[in-house]
Amino acid sequence: MYKQRRRTFVRLASFVFAVSSTVFLSAGLLRVSPPILLASTGAFFASPFAAVRTAQEVFTTENTAPAAAVQSTPTQEVQAPAENGQTQADSAAPAAENTPAAAPASTGEPLEARSPVAGEAVPEGMVPLLEQHFQASAGTGYIPTGTALIRNSTSLPDAEVAAEVGQPLPFSVEVNSSQPQVLIMHTHATECYESTEHSYTDPAFSARTTDTAVNMVAVGQQMTDILNAAGINTLHDTTLHDYPSYTGSYEKSNATVRSYLQQYPSIKVVIDVHRDAIQQADGTRVKPVVTINGEKSAQVMLISCADQDGNLPNYKQNLRFAAAWQAQMEGMFPGLTRPVLFDYRYYNQDLTTGSLLIEVGGHANTLSEAMAAGRMAAQALAKLFTGA
């Protein structure tokens, strides 16, 4: 009887969400593109739980600067890119990411934003592009993990989270194994970066492309090569799960990962490589940067998801991995990371005890900055697994 009442409640709540969202959209009070709204509404009829998860993916944002105007959307699904490798600009859709208004949640104290090219004017019709180094400050909600920090955005007590991240890794990676140990893949493979360094960008640039030489596949391939060179047998899936339709990207990547795990049960770690999107209300785009050994690099952020109603029973094991990897990155490359985001999300992290999402820079970073970040993140991961 309880389960029946719960199912009835969830269905009713999902229906109310779908109807109210349509009303708000018509009134201009909700900044969500029609395809995403329809996807969320349609999910209700297929599965009430799928509808709830779709709603979470659309409306949950990661805000990265203290100013309320700055918003970051690590996993949004928006317009598809054109097949020719050029990003598609639709005047009826957002230029970059869907960034619904949300209460700000600072990840720390960023240094003052500045123009990447000093004195460069912003041409008419373009929007400013700024760079910042994001560094976290200690305090409630920030849990030290050796040389790094976890941002606890859950209701779990900080002390409980701290105790968990002090535990050893829940898996053991076999070095120089003939069997795959790591899978790198991309739920949003078409995410991409700025091609050149400027203090402005075209607002119509969606930061999406099917060209695997410049999108997330390029970053993932570099990470794969570094791990393989270190003796960690790593596979790289280059499927464009978000093309031609972004709707259902996570469902598609879920099926892909399950297929790999069935074929290669030796896989311990699955890394979903993305890029973030940090944008102010006026359209200004902000890129997270750090200079390490004289080289400008994008900053990276790991996302480790927390359980909701039993959807991630092994989430604490993933969190251990996130803490260990970030601590290794900070130990080798101080300033490379933003705090690990520990939050109530999903992102297919129930499939292994070594499943994480990594944001390599944002849509305002250049490709070269992202490649530098991906290289250092992979070097730190190799060090974590090999000790060499």
C-alpha cells in the first residue's frame, strides 16, 4: 500500500511539474528551451522517476562565483551542433548553455576577473570574455582531503563525509594488465572550446561541435594516451551521445557504459569527461584558469554524486576516489582544481565504484588550455594508480 501511494504521489507531482512548467514558459517566467521542456514532460508518461531525474538535470546548476549573476551548468543538454563541425547558432535558442536562474552557491573566493588579452576592445555585437582563478576557502561545507577540498552540498554531516574520504580506494587498478582497467567516455562529446585567445566571443557561438579533433573527444584521447603510456590499460569511447539529439544523452551513455562493462568486466574506473559553462547574466563568459610552470591551463572540477532514495548505493566509494584523485592533482599541480562537488545528482555513477564526472575548463577556455588541464589531470591519475 505504501509503495502504491508513493507511485501515485510521484506521478501526480510529475504531472503538476509538467503542466506548471508549460504555464511558466508561456508567461516568459522560465528560461528553458521547448525541446528540453518537452523532454521533461514526456518523461512523465514513460516513467515518473525518469521525469524527476530529467527535471533535476535541467534545473540543477553549479554556480561558481560569489556574484549571483555568474552561473555554471556542468551537464545541461541544449541545441545540437551542425554536422559539418561548426556549431549551430539558432536565434530562438540560448547561444551557449541553458542557465536557469538559481540561488548562488559559491565554491570559494575567486581572484579578481580580468581580460585574457589586456587592453583588447570588445567589438560591437560581441560579448566580453573574462578569466578567473577559482580557489576555495575553508569553512562549513568545505571538507579538507589532504591537499584539496570537497564541497559538501548534501545534508550529510561534514564529519561523516570527512570520515569516508579518509578510507582507501574501493578498487585496485592492475598496472600493465592485458585487460582494460579504465574507460573514458563522453555523455556530451560535442562540447568544445574557444579556438583562439581573445577578450570577447561571439554570443552566437554555442561551444558545440561534432569535430572530434577539437571537442571533448580530443581531451579524452589525450587522457587515454597518457594512462596507457603509464601502463594503465585504458579504453576510450568516442560516441557522440548528444548528437543529433541531446535529449536522453545520459540514457544513451548509460547503455554504452553497460556494454563495455559486460564485455570487459575488468574495468574498475569510468570517467565521463565534460567541460563546464560559466556565464554572467549579461552574457559575459568566464573561464577558470591557473598558470602552472609558466603554462596557462584551465581548471578542472570533479563531480561525485550522492544517493537519493537508493539510486546510488555505492556513492561513498566514488567519493573516496574523487577525494584521492583531487588530492593527487593538487599535490602535483597546485591550483589545478576547483573543489570536488559532492551533490545530489546521478550521472550514471551507480555503474562502478570508480565512476566520476570531470569538468575540464569551461566554454570560455581555449582548446589549448583544456588540453593542458586534461594532460595534468591524467598524469595525476596515473600517479595515483601506479605510485610512480
